[in-house]
Amino acid sequence: MSKSNHYRGVHLTNSTPELLLVFLGAIIVSSSMRLDSSSLLSCTLADLFTSENIINGASCAFVWYLLVSFYYRFLHQNQSNTFTTGNSMVATARPSLKPRTEEAIWQGSVHESGHVLTLAILPEQLIPDVLDVRVDKVTERKSGSRGRLHYEYKSGEEPADLEFRRWLLVCFRAGNVAEKMLIGKEYMMSGNDYHQWELLARNYCLHQEVPYFAFPQSESEALVNSKTLNELAREIDRALHIFFEANFDLLLEMAKELKMVNDLSKEELLKVRSKVVLTNNQWI
């Protein structure tokens, strides 16, 4: 797991030019308080760099450094760090966070549970080395984050197997379909889920015997592509609906548990996976 901070501390090497400017400015100001304007213009370096002026300049530079250090540390404490790994991005808690409503937490629990149940279609050898799920009970004020299913492979690369790609196509739509099944109304699909699904779907369609243009040259060709993607989405959603109907109690049970405990480990997720009933349709 790599940690990417927006703040790395105030480094003296990066601040040297500013420190020198503050130092020299303080010396000139200190000299101007002792000399008139004509004397200041004709003064030598020796007149400027007296011990008194040097002390004043160093003091100003030190105060400036402390103020800038404090500013960046304060700014850092009110921003969020980003941990990036596998296919997930997670914001750590910071003072700018606010509690999420019970409805939002339940929605997130259902959404992530939908993702998790699709792990059943992954062959044993393709199960990620690192795997966990969490639901956010607090969120940044401007963020719509609800939670995430996190996975990672020791190799650092995702499998190139078609089965893995097909799982992703199902997984990215599963959260939204699960919400429709358990909550009874449709929420806006996660922007990241939809974006990732569309990228995968385009590549998938290029390698299938379906009408799809790699580089559409006209509006009609673009409409063909759009129609093909929409049909694929509906096909997967129908398969997920059948799948979640067959596993309705398990989906509900997991969503309740996730809402209560906030996160589940790989071992716990594999136990859930072992209880899933596959419907043996084209996708699941």
C-alpha cells in the first residue's frame, strides 16, 4: 500500500530562496532605520552587513520560517490523505469530516454488499491476495464517498484473464442493482463505478461479435456504440437481478452486518462467498 500525502513538511532546501529574500530584506529595513535615503543608496556591503543588521535579518528569517511551517502543518491537518491501492481510493478521517445519515450508511452497506456477492463468480485462483470491504460512516463535506471494496494482488498487476474482466463488468454494476433490490429505489450510480465499467465495456465489446466501432467516424456509428453498451448494461443488470433474488437473504444479512461493523476482512468475505448460490446464467 502506497501512501500519498499532499504535504511533506516544510523543507529547508525548498525554502532557501525565500529565506534569503527575507534575510536580505530585513537587513535593508534595519539599515534604513539608521541611515537616511542618500546614505543608504551609497552605503557599502560592510555598512549593510553589520552584526546588528545580521542579527535582525536572521531573526526575521527565523520568524518567517516558523510562520510558514505552522501554516502548512495547519493546512495539512485539515486536508485528507489518500491511500491508493488496487482499484480503490480511501480518504482517511480528518477534522473536516461529518457524520453520514443512517439512510446513507444503509445505502452504502447495501451497495458494497452487492459488490461482495459477485466474488462468487471469480475462480479460486483469481481471488485477490488482499481483500476487504468497508462502509464510510463519516465523509468529507464535499465528498459523496460511501465505501469501497478493496482488492490487491501481490504481483501489483490485475490478472489478464477474461474471467477476471467479466467479473469486473458484473461487479461495477452490482452495487447499484443491489440498492434497487433492497432499498426499492434507484440512486445515482457511483461515478467511479460507472466510469470504470464503461472503460471495461468498450474494450470488451471490441473483442466480441457485437456491433461496435473502435473509432466511430460518424454520429450514426457513435449511436451504434451507445446502443451496444446500453444493451450490455441491461443484460448484466438482468443477470444481477436474478442472482440477487436467489441470494436475497444473504444480501440482506451481509448489508445489515456491514452497517453494524463498518468493515469486513478477507476471511469474512470468503465465508460469505462460500454461501452464495450461482444462477448459472450467461454472467453469474
